Amino acid sequence: MALVKKTRVNLKPGRLRADGLGVRESNGPDLATSRVGAALLQYLRRETSAVWSLGSSPIGIPFGVISTDGTLLGYLCMVTEENAGRYRRLGAAVAQALAPLLEAEQKTFGDPLPLADVSLGIDAPDGRMTAYFQPIVVLRTGEVVAVEALARVQTPEGVLGPDSFLDSYRTGPAMLGMFDRILESTLAFLAEQHHRLPNLSASVNMELAAVPSHGLADLVRRHLEAAGTPADSLTIELNERIPYSLDDDSRQQLDEIASLGVKLLLDDFPSSLRALDGLRDVPISGAKLDRRYVKQLTAGEHAVAEVRAILAHARELDIEIIAEGVETERQRDVLLELGCRFGQGYAFAVPQPGSSLAAVLTAPLVTGW
């Protein structure tokens, strides 16, 4: 009972905030749910030594906290299995204590307050997240060797690109949830195509800020086993949309993933060299040449010399380069002259659902040149 009393004293209507979480405003029925979930998160972080997140991080022990009337107050993830039963009981006790608060909040929807951005990593605010795919080809022949999975959001009005929703995914658990969703869809696509294209591989983007200190290697292994997909057909493309320095435990997770046979690749080369320095002994097998360098290839000899130097540096690091944003035959020709073997871009195919891409994967994508 002391626990319930303490909860009621510390968590008062109108004073609920979620430290460290993004915020948004809303007048909708999720107002109370978001606020109560944020309060519950604050309490659990303060009263236990475990690490908790609000959202659907696939790492750890996820469970819904149910109020006395059966509604879902929040979806939390406790990322340690130590004393799991005790923490579940704690969560249930706090949820029971917060039920009156939920009832009170549901009567005051007209007074919006800053709310926790409770992203489940599956559905973005305006629709359902899905994977689109863009081929990666051998520049000389147009043969498709891989596909990159790209997150999109399907809405009643159409498909939204990343600029429309990525800002909603700025916490580690939210970004990890998005990675989990796209990884599952990507491996399912590879499994469907295996009988036609047994050597096809795929890359999935992952923010460095989303790499947890434990559990990621197990998550990737479980997905590979569930899909029956070999590890060497998967590449994880690391990017640094939000500047982030990995700790030793997070680097160990990436090292364990590489030990499975999964390839690791850097986005936005050469600006990602800073991230490469931070990865230290983590094996990196490839990198994406930033599209702005590809776009400038026809601007003159200075731009060509700059890309030549970048490719030479990559060879010194024993990193295979894939050129992004190839849109013209001339760009492809210059890249070939400079020794770049692989590329992707609108010159070959636009990002599209797996159902439509499957129809063209078996044919070279530059036959008209």
C-alpha cells in the first residue's frame, strides 16, 4: 500500500512531464493515455534500477499496463530480465494507482498540455509504416545484386516519404522499433524471392543512436531464424541522422551481429568517417557514397577529382563503395571510369513495394542504354 500512496502523491494531474522524451500536443483521446504513460515511466525510472522505455522497443520484456476498466494505459519495455516478476507487479500496482488520474484526465481533453511522444515504432502518426525497396545494381551490367529497404508510411491520401515522419522517431526505443518493423518486412521479402533469386541480399537502415547496449544481436538472430534467411544476405546500413557516440557495450552488439555473418555498411561516405572512427574494431565492409557527390560528377574535373580521392580512400580502408543517387547515364559512366562497381538510383528504379519490384528483379535494369 505504501507504493500506491507514494504514487498518488507524486503524480498529480496537470504536472505530468516526461523527462528526456520528445513532446507533442493533442486534443484527441490519446491525451490521457500519453500523459499517464509518461508519468508511469517517470515513476518506474525513479524507483527501480532497471532501464525502462515508453514505446515498443523490441529489446527486453514488453507488456501492456492495463487500467481498472480494461483500457491500455501504456506500452512499456523493461530492458533487463533481472527480477522481471517484481517489476511486472510494480507496473501493475502503479497502473492501478493511476486509474483515477486517467479518469480525471479523460474529462479535460479541451486543455492540451505537452505530451510524451509515444511512438510504437510500427504506426507513424498519420498512417501505417511499410517497407519500400530500391535495387542496388552492378553499374557495368545493371544486374540487381541487392535491395535497400526504405521506410514509408501508407496513409489514406497516399505514401509519405521519410521527410514527413522521421522527426517523430528521435528516441532510441522509437528508432529501434522502426528498425525492427522494417527488418521483419525485409527478411520476409527475401524469403519470398529466394526460389527465384537465391543470391539476392538486402540492406536495412539503422540509426547509431538506436543501437542498444544489449539484446540487438539476439533480435537480429531471431528474425533471421524466423524467416529462414542466411545471415550473409543481410546488410545493416548504419547512419548518424542524430549525432551519437556508441559506448563499448553498443559496439559489442554490432561486433556480435557481424560475427553472425551480417554485413555492416556506413551511410553518407565520406562524412561518416567520423562515425567510423568511433566504431573502432567493428568490421565495416562497405559504405554508401553520398548522393551529393554523385550529383556533382558532371559539373567539372574538380568534382570528378574529389570523388576519385574519396574512392581511393575507401580502397585504402578496404571498404566497398555503393554510389547513391545515380540518375543519368553520364553519372554511371564516370563512376565506372573511377572504378566504382555498384550503384543505386532513379536511373535504375524508384523505391517501390516488394510486390511490384519482384516483377523486374530478374532482368538487368540498364538494357535501354
